[in-house]
Amino acid sequence: MADNLIKRLYNAAVNKSHTYSLTGGKQTFFRLIGSYLSGVFLGKYDYNKFTEAYGENPLVYMIIKKISFTSASINRKAYDSNGEEFENQEDSEVLQLIKNPNSEQDEIEFREQCNEYLSTTGNTFIRYMSGVGGVGKEIRTLITNNVEIVCSKSGDIIRYDYTTPGGGTVKINPEDVLHVKESNIVNFQDYQELKFGLSRLQAAWIVVRSSMEKFEAEAAIFQNRGIVGVLSNGSDQPLLKPEKEALNNAFKEATGGPENYNGVHVTNSNVKYVQLGMSPTDLKLLDGIVSSLRILCGVYGISSILFNDNEKSTFNNYQQVEKTAYMDVYVPLANKFDKALSKFLSEKLGVNESVKVDLTSVEVLKSTTNELANSLNNLDPKLLERLMENMTQEEIRSVVPFLPQLSENDEVIGSMRSTNNNSDD
């Protein structure tokens, strides 16, 4: 009953349009009945805690930071409307705008910020701005939690309302905003909530919260630990105050300093030592932090070995884990943004270009490429030609430079690419 009443009040208040945002959604309605009712009846979800976790939880920060920066740092190449690589990369308008996005960021900083917002909140909003006469084009990432989507009753986006850090509100046309998001099949109390992506931290929130409690407990353990042992004379006769001070000073002098860390001083005096250490329960609590790390890494599809989880780490499997991280996490994230940015900026700039990752620039993947090239190079030329007919142009481009018998024969390469193009059609 109460739910129906609230919905009727909401529909009457909103009239022609509805506002949705990561920081609360349905802002007009919230202002009318207050944040308490909105939380009780409409299930308001606070996305701010995800960005706060990125700034306060060491596990969340180092996982997202590594993924965001590594993916942003992969070199890109530009291709024209025919899928051919630009001989002069500076001829690509799309790539040049990405390389110089705005006056405050370079390419890597811009891409990293895009990755951070997507990995933290599940959404990234990129605004395109054109100066007077088309001069001074730039692209900027918007603060995700400050973006509100204003929709019609049918769910079509009317505009984006953006609250600037200064407190002002900017109304932005939908065609000037690129919204990259994660899939969302969870938050759908209103179908328009599906316009926002699902944060991975929402699914892992119980682990994020418990890991924070573990870190706080760890800090409390060391903060309150105090002395690590008790020194006594081993008899029922108490030491006088001057004797205790003399014994204490002598003990400090003999045992103090980093060179004596975790050591035991031996003396010929009639004394005994009782060690005070962490209980097994305390140690078990600290082990739980590693468990949280592994779960959070699993949520982001990356191995905890890359974050100093050395229990199962060896030199050989570390290299394999690093390669897997590129192919399963860093490169797919890069491809997601490159595809969306290429289409968005091509439309804004009136061109037909694409930007893609350059796998040959990734050192950890070069060994794999070399191994494949060496294997192919030992095949019979006719068999090799037939094999490469079924490879994509990107696969051919990545392998051919390492094949001596083919790199000098442009005619063979051309025929392979031609056959490959025809098979794709």
C-alpha cells in the first residue's frame, strides 16, 4: 500500500521527465519527500561508497590501479576506413585527439581515469567539447557520481545533468556524451536503472567491508601490542627500584637496535624471560587479508600472484600469469574503450577511423609471438600459406615481422591478406 502511494507521488512530482543518477537517482522526488523515505521505499543505492573504497581500501586500490594504468599504457595504432594502418599515425584525427584529450591530461592519464571510473563504479562518462568554429576540440571524463540521466517517460535520454566540482549544474546533449558501462542485470527496480552499469564492487562489497575491518583490527593489534616480553629475577624476592632500573638499562643497551630484532639476549644473571606474542587467533585474522585479496582479484579476473601472493608463485608461473592478465584483462579493457571511442569520435569529427591496441609493443607478449613465429617458420611454405589463409589480418600483422621467409616476400603476404579478406566477406 505504502509502495503504491509513494509511486503515485513520484509520478505526479516528475511529470514529463525522470532523473536518474549514480548518487541516488530520482533526485526531484527525493527533494520532495526526503532522503529517508527514498531510502526506505525506493531502495536508494549509494554508489559513493565504491569510490570511497578505492581511496581507502588498499586491496581495492592496488587491483584497480594496476588494471587501469597497465591497460592505459598499451600503445595504440590508428587505421583508416579500409582497415589499413596509417603510414603516418599523426594523420589520424581520432588518435591525435585521444593523445591530446584536454589541457590537463595526456593520453595515458585520460585513459587511466576512464578505466578507474569503469572499474570502480561500472560507468564512465566522456564528454566531447568543440570550441568556437570547431577549434579547440577536447574530451574529458566526467565525475561519474555527479552525472544524472534525464529521461522521457518512454526511457529515451533527454539530456545529462552534470554537477561540477564548484556546485553548478551543466546540461549536456546526449550526442556529446559517450557512456561506457558494465552489463547490469541486477539493479532494475525501474527499467531505466539499467542505463547505469553494475559496479563489480557491489557484488564484492561484503569482502571489501570485511577486509577493511581486518585492516583496522591489524592496526589495533600492533597499536595496542605494547611490550613484547617480561624480564624477572626468577625468585620470590622482589628487586629494589635501583636494581630494576639498572637491569632494565643494561638489557636495553644489550638488546636494542635493529640488528637485534627478534633476537634473545643471553645473560649469566639469575633471570627468566617470558615472551609475549600474538595469539593464534590474531595470526589467523591477518591471514584472512590474503583470502580477501584472492576473492577481490577473482572478481576482477586477475591473479593474486601479481599482488605479492607468493604462496603459489614461482618465476615461471608468474610470467604466465602476467601474459594471462594482458590477454584476459588489460587488452579486453583497452579494446572496450578503443571500440567505443573510435565510433564516438569518428562521428563527432566526420571521419571513419579506428584505434586498436598494438600487441607487438607489449614486451611480455613478444616471447609468445616469437615462439609462434618460430614454429610457423619451420613449416612447409605451402602448408604455412594455407594456415595463414585462416588467420585474421591482425594475427598476420603480428606474426609476419618475425618470419624471415615471409617478411621479404610481399607478394606472398599480399596474397594471404587478399585471401583472408575474401574469406571474411
